[in-house]
Amino acid sequence: MDNDLFHLFGKSSKKVFFLFNLDTLRFDYLSEAVSKVWEADRELIVETPELLTSSIHPDDKSAVYRRLEQIIKEGEGREVEFSLTLPGGSQKEIKVEAHPIKNEAGVITHIAGEAEDVTKQSQYVDYLKEYTRRKNSTLEIIAHDLRGPLAIVKGIASLLQSEYDEEKNEEINSYTKIILNAYDNCLELIDNLLSDEHLKSPTIYVNIIRFDVVEKVQKLLNSYRVAKGVEFNFEVKSDEDKIMVELDEVKLMQIINNLVSNSIKFTKVGGNISISIKREGRKLVIAHSDNGIGIPENLQADVFNRYNKTARRGLQGETSIGVGLSIVRDLVEIQGGSISFESEENEGTTFFLTFPLPGE
């Protein structure tokens, strides 16, 4: 009776339930939902299980096989998400959760689990990540755009204050003090907003997914290219059109955002900001470079220390609370990466980010 109930549940569910026999390399059970999810005849799949993997997107096949090997070798369940390329050319996002089944001798004989179509959920998540990326870059751009005019206002107000102080004009002097106080309040608001955004992220769990890092970095720099008032030469360099990684996309984009923001802060208008992306063996190396004012040698030892005393004002008068690069280091390290830099005063700075690449 229990077995009948299970089969009835399998028939009514939109999820695909399966029990794969490792000895026969055939399905002992495969629910009917597979026909709708994979858009293929269930009986044909039962006879030829290879049809399931043949439609997996080439960029994701190695990850799927790697998860299967981990289940068999480590004896623990795994989840994996991948794209399907269907006969008509359409794509679906599939999530699979699989677990090893052992016999009385402790030998793994079957893989059991479920698969579901998460295309809509994936699209929604992509939208949220795009929204987050745009929000972060927009905050940095707005902050940059506001600091310039505010610095002009402060300069004029300070000039007026110094002139009318001499003439003992208390009324105008009180007005200039109001303007200067408003300037300080606005600047503090901008800095608090940005630092709050950066300080929150490292406390959030790491969400590892597969994505094309070249495409994501290109999109991010495009946000700066089209922004009014951000007049720099942005460039992305890569020998490969696509490099698939398994990292936290949101956190990686925040890292790049922070580095770009720093470059804008310490590079003259019209300067160069470039990001190179490449593989070096089993490592991903991202090099972020600018031809700004560089970091003086006596300040370099404390660059990654939080709330250090070496924080400097930007070329447009931007203030710093000294946590930005500390946050960047934390975001890099919680993803298994490392960060270093080379800098020469009045020549520029290059930050090197290194992350492990998924095994092929």
C-alpha cells in the first residue's frame, strides 16, 4: 500500500523523482514528470538514461558529473543546478538534489533524489542580483557625482566666511556656517550609507553558484561607462569570451564595485581603470588596475586593516572611514580566495584577486 501511495504521489507531483541503479545503470524508478521537465518521452529515457545528460548545457556538464562523483566517493547528498538546452532551442534551469543509498554492507548501490524545473525562480533570482548590482554601482556613482558639487559649495562658503569674518558681518557669517554645516551633514550621510552597505554583506552566508565572470564584470563596468559625470576610460581584458566560475556572484560584484570606486576616488578625471580576467592553472586571477596617484609605501602595510589611520581623502575631497579594503579582503577570503596588490606612488595601483576554479 505504501508503495502504491508513493507512485500516486509521483504521478501527481511536478517534481521528478528517481531511483538510479548503479549496477545496471538504469532507473529502477522514474516519475512521469520527467516527460514534461525534459520534454522527452519517459519510456525512451528509461531505456536510454544518457538522454537526460545529453541535453545539459555544455558549460554545466562538468559540474554535474563532478557532483555525481562526490556523491559516490564521499557518500553524502549533493545539490546541483544546471541549464537544459531543449530540441526547440529553449532553455530551462533545473535543480537536482541527490542522495546515495547503501545496502546492508554499506556499499552504495543506488542514487535517489528529485529534480525540478526552477526556471521562473532562477529568473527572479537573476533579476534580484541585477537589481543589487545596479543598486551598488548607482550608489557609488551618485556618491561620486554629489561630492563634486558639494566640494564646490563648501569652497565658496569657506571663501565667503573668510572674507566676511574680516568685515565682522555676523549675518552673512551665520549663513555661511549654515551652508558648511549642511555640507558636513550631507557628506556624512553619503559616507554612512555606503559604509553601511559594505559592512552588512560579509555577515551574510556565501551563496555559491555557477556564472560567467567575464560577462558579469563587463555588465558592471558598462554601468560606469554610461553614467554621467564619471569620465574615465574603463576596459575589461580577457583572452576568453567566457569563464565559468563557482563563486558568490553578488559578493564578487561588490568586491569589483568597491575597487572601481576606489580607483575613481584616487585617479584623475580621464584616467584609465582596467580589469583583466584570466585562468592560471586551476585558479581564476582578476587584476584590477588604475593609473591613479597610487599608495605611498609607508601606508601599504595597513591597507587591509579595518579602521586604520592611513585613510586618505579622494581627489575630489571624498572622505574615508578606512573599512573599504578590509571589507574587500573579507569578501574575497570567505570565498576561498586571496588578495594582494602592487602600487607605486603617482603611477597607479593593481589589485590581484585569486579564486579557485571548479575542477573540470
